[in-house]
Amino acid sequence: MSDIHLKDLVKSYGENIAVAGIDLHIRQGEFFSLLGPSGCGKSTTLRMIAGFIRPTVGQILIGSDDVTRLPPEKRDIGIVFQNYAIFPHMNVADNIAFGLKLRKKSHEDIDRAVAFALRQVGLVGYENRYQRQLSGGEQQRVALARVLVTEPRILLLDEPLSALDKALREEMKYWIKDLQKSLGITTVYVTHDQDEALTMSDRIGVMQKARVEQVGTPQEIYERPKTLFVTTFIGQSNVIDVTVRGRQGERLSVDFGDSTVLTRAPVAEVSVGSAAKLVIRPENVIIGAAGAGLSATVVSETYQGALVRYRLSVAGQEIVAERQNQAHLARFSPGEVVGVSWDPDRSEALVA
């Protein structure tokens, strides 16, 4: 197993910059996700690691080996795409054995490796089935087994679950993560699905407009976003216009309407009187009786099963609160005046 270093990686197509100077260290054995919207450069980055695209500028190291100019077959990597790409004219066993046959392995070694791979991906007994006899999830497992049987240093996964239905995606994301942990293989996973990235990753690199905006653990990315884009792309957030009043140690006091509230201070210095964005996740907004905190009016209540979602009007701005649907918690009706508050350490001030 190996780590991966991307050093000042750039890919341009004429004046179009697909990847703009990425510096990343992906640790040995970790599950690292590149997360972002379509066109942000995440798949281009993965394909440069794989060797399918040559960087315009920069360097790619796998372990201590500079692979920047090596073709894909010389990099000792495995890659799985979203469309499975298993051969319909071959049965499962032959699909898995394909790469080993190209390497001129003996029949005994191939049989042994295929049997082991089938156990790894939970497909023992499926050896003689063909593509038409497999579900989408089973086909994706065959694609993974075909890669893993060659014992690559690095596993690359390019949106491997996007072609599956929702229920199967839920099942497969836990299965892939468990498999990766059991193998300990360094894995780079490309996705636009934030739930997949938060659930599966050891760390996440959030990309926008050809750049990595933030790298961190799922908890860091969700709870301590560093930019407004990361805040709004990961989960849901209330983004409120405020004015900076002053700094109090690790907290910032900001004017929100006619009230002054506290929030966690940004790392960057902010000047008194400057505009900022107050960011609060809906689950961190506390609703209470009128007079407890800021005064708010309930605009709407939406029942969502385990959650109840409220839209609230506060000082001329709208915020959303989510509460667990529990019998002992009061429910509020549209038009009702309530109080809202939050733990200052569960909110964030970002410079506008």
C-alpha cells in the first residue's frame, strides 16, 4: 500500500482550466473522497492519478515513485467506474480472472485468486453467472473484484454508485467502506453526493471551480466549514447577513437585526462594522417559548417523519429549524411567536 502526493497539479485545455494547482497528500490506507459539483475538476484529478490524462503542470507521486509520465498499466492502480464495464460475454469468474490472464498467471494461481476475490466481495456461488443474471450491485461487486484480484497499490473509484437506485446505493456505500477497511488499501473516491462522502470517508477534499476549497475529516468539513461554498454545499445551512461588532476571544459578537449575538470567530481577522455571514445548521437552532432568545414568527411547519421542519422569520430574515419528532416536544403553528437561540460554538461567522 502507498500514499499519494499531488504537487501543484494543473490541467488546462487551452484557456479552460480544469484543475488549477492542486496540492494534496492522501495518506497510506485512508479512504479519501474528492467531493464537488459537476465540472469542478474532481474526475479530471482522478484520471490524472490513474494516468488516463497527463497533467499540464505538476507532479504525481505514488509512494516514492514519480508516476507523472507513466502510462496507466505501469502505475499499479485499480480503477472502477460508474458503468461497471464488466464483459457480458464472460461469466463472473472469467471477468474476475481477466487481468490475471493478461499477466500470464498460472491456472492454479488464477483459480486461487478468483476464489479469494469472490469471498472478499461476497459472491461465492456466482462464478458461472453472466451480466444479465446480476443485479446492479452484484455487477459493481464483480467490477471491484476484477480490480482487487490484481492487488493494486491504489484503488480509484469514479462515482461507482451513481447508476444504482437509492436503496442499493445505501447498501453499497457501507459495503465498500467495510471492504476498504478490511483490505487497508489507499482509496480515492470521486462523488458529487455529500452523504456518500460523509459516510464513507476518512477525509474529504471539497472542490469547486478547479480548486480544493477545504480538506478535513467529515466532522471538520460539516461542523467547521472554512468557506461559504463548503457551508452551502455540505448539508443545509442558514446563512444570515450580520454586521461585525467586535471580537471576544474565540467568539465574535455580531449585530443581527436589533440584537447582538455571539458566534464562533473565523480564523481571519475581521474589522468592526464589516459585513459577515452567520452560518447555523437547522438542527442547531433551538425553538422555545416566546421571550426565550430572539423573537421569531413561525412561517410554516413541515412534517418529515422523524423530523419536523420550521421556517421562521427573524429580524426580517428567514431561517430554518429542524427538531426531532418526539412526543414530549411542543409543536408550533404558523403565525405563532416563538423564541429562537443557539449555542454560539455551534455557529460560524464567515467573512462575506
